[in-house]
Amino acid sequence: MKLISFGDSWANGCELLEGEKPFGELIAKKFKIDFIKTAKPSTSLSHLLVQFTQSAKDFNPGDIALFFLTSPSRELVWDHEGNEVNIFPHNKSDIAETWYKQYQTLEYDTHRANTILLALQNLCKQYQLRDFYVWGWTSVELWENIDRSKFFCNGNKTLLETLSLPHYHQSQRYRNDLVTFNSNNDTLFPRLSGHPSQAGHQAIADILEKLILQDLDLKLMFC
């Protein structure tokens, strides 16, 4: 059995020091199982499907799939040369500028996020994976046909809200995304980027371990 971690820079472990580990790897180490990190910095919910399909050959029935859900306002497109373009607020490319000025809305974010989540849950069922989901710092309303039991707090709470530490505000232009981040806890979130420290990753790992152990088969296996 192994744990596969999907997501953006938080799941990737950006800005951790040498020898430190992201929360997915900490959980895998605690459970004494193998770990695969597919998460890529600055990516979107759409990119979760790319990460999944690129890694699917390594999956086995019963593996744990842990999806860190970044801001739904991010997007993934391909340019005319076939190159991936990851759209996020601090990307100053013409494509990103056009996206946020003309196309990105909360309504689109909600529709796109839910269709991606439906696809992921269906794929995990096909591959017989034990899938779990957690919103990072912002979320959207989930459709009724999304299986909320696989979500941290049934999808009603983000990690940021749970840790109750950072304060942030959202720009009207970049709706649903973290634009400025000021933490009142220098231990868990010491960086202006908002990336967790090793202590922050451990706090997240402790939260998500409880989510995973809600699966009774896994609880019997690991406890």
C-alpha cells in the first residue's frame, strides 16, 4: 500500500528546508507505507487530473489518494504550442491577465471545481483507491452528487479555518484566492507566501491522519 499526494505547492512542500517533509509524506511515514508525490507548485484543480493520469500506472487497488484542493479560481490551459499554462493570481502573463479580467467568476469556479471532483471520485472508484479531499484556504459549494464523506469536515471547512491562525483578505479581482497572507503564528506559517513550515506540515498531517482513519478498514490496519 502507498499514499499518493496530489495538489499544489502546499502538498508539494515548497520552501521546506533540506530533510523536511510535506504533510503527505509525514502521514505515509506514520502509517509505514510508501509515498508518491505528484503535487506541483502553482497548479490548479484542473491539474489534479493531469497528475492523476500521469501517475495512474503506479496505482494499486487499496492505495490512499490524498487530494489537496487549491483555490478554485486557478486554471490550466494549453497554448498553441501545446505547453501547459498554469493560471494563478501572481502569474503576470497575458493569458492570466485576460483570464481574470474577462472570464473567471465564482459561478465558473463552482461549476469547474465540482465537475473535476466528480471526475476524480469516479476515477478513484475505477482504480479502487481510497480517496480523501481537503480544501486548502478557500472552497466552493459542493453539488449534492459529490460524496462529502470523503472530505475533511464534509467539505464545509478549510485547513486555514481549522488551524485558525492566518489572517488574509481577498481581492475583488482575484475572487476566491489568497492574495495577501499575513500570519499571526510564525511557527506554522512563517513565510509571506503562506507556505507552511515543517511544524505547519506536521499540524496538517495530524488533521488529515484523522480523516483517513475514518475509513474503518484503514483504522484497523494502522491503529
